[in-house]
Amino acid sequence: MALPAIQPYAMPAADELPDNRVTWKPDPSRAVLLVHDLQNHFLDAFTPDTSPLTPMLANVASVKAACAGAGVPVLYSAQPGGQTPAERGLQQDFWGPGLPDEERAKAVAAPVAPGADDVVLTKWKYSAFVRTDLAERMTAAGCDQIVLVGVYAHIGVLMTACDAWMRDIQAFVVADAVADFSRRDHLSALEWAASKCAYVTTADDLAGLLSGQEG
């Protein structure tokens, strides 16, 4: 039930991305960025200083900078450590006890850590909308778009994108700013997202779209 040891794999290139069914464009006045579960506990499953971990973190930092420059609010999801079985619910059956109640494990990786103006949501389930006030915060800000980066692509990132779709919120999954258990899982998540619930893009293209200078 523990997380797997993730072997290095090449980050999907732009020409490998699936075709999008929708033609949504991110609008800085309508969007928020969610940095999804980039806690050390989850990143320790990757091989250090290799792909996909290294390029993902670099691209998350790039996306965050682009969003901050465009005035897009930045939010983080982070799971609490030391959860009780009642708090874990059915996650206990699939993944065991979860994060230990230890500061390093709970912390977001230093290269992409939250800034003073960023909001950190306590996350309990696959979707970052469940048992949080993410939807309410977005409504209060007049936002109906969400940009998603982080881990793991085929679990929480994909479920949050799907949940957004069910709430009539446009989701943008940044293909090279997410990572997964394997390249197959990564590509499969992108394919499902692009065909069912989201717009799949790259960090470079997102920056261009946010600035109105798309390539």
C-alpha cells in the first residue's frame, strides 16, 4: 500500500501531447493556479536529480512565476500528516496511513514552496475540491478556471480536473509540470484529461497564453 519507487522517465514532449477537444484559453482575470501535493513525502518516491522530477519542479516554478506575473492567485494543496483512520477513510485501504506527522515530509519542496501571499489548503481526498473551501474561494474571487500542476497526474491532478469539470470550472493541466508513477501513467492521464474534462498544455505555452503572446 506504500507509494512505489518511481523509476526515471522522460517528460512527455510537446509533440507527444494529445489533441484537445476544447479550445479554452486561460484568462488571468478568471484563473487560479493550484500547486497540487508537492510535498516531500510524495516527491521522495522519485529518483533525485532525474526526469521527471527535475524538469517538473523547474516547470512548476516557471508556471508559478507566469501566473504571479499575470495576477493569477496561487493556491497549494497539502495533505496533513498523522491522519487517523477515520480521517483517511478509504484512502487507508488503498494507500495506508499516509504522511507521517513529520515536518520535512509535510513540507512543500523548497524550490516551489509557498510564498507569503499564497494560500495553502488542507487536502483530504483525491480531488482538491473535497472537504476544502477551494470552490468557495474561487467563487468569491470571480474565477471559473483552474491551472493544475503537481503530483500525481493520474490520481489527484486528474480527479481535481474532473471535479472542476463537474462544477463548470475550466481546468488546464500543464503536461510538463506534472509527474506520475510512470511515463505510461503520465501519458494516460493527459489523454484522459484532454478527451474528457480539461485543456492540456505546456509550461511555455501556458505562459504565452497568460501573457496574450501565444505561439
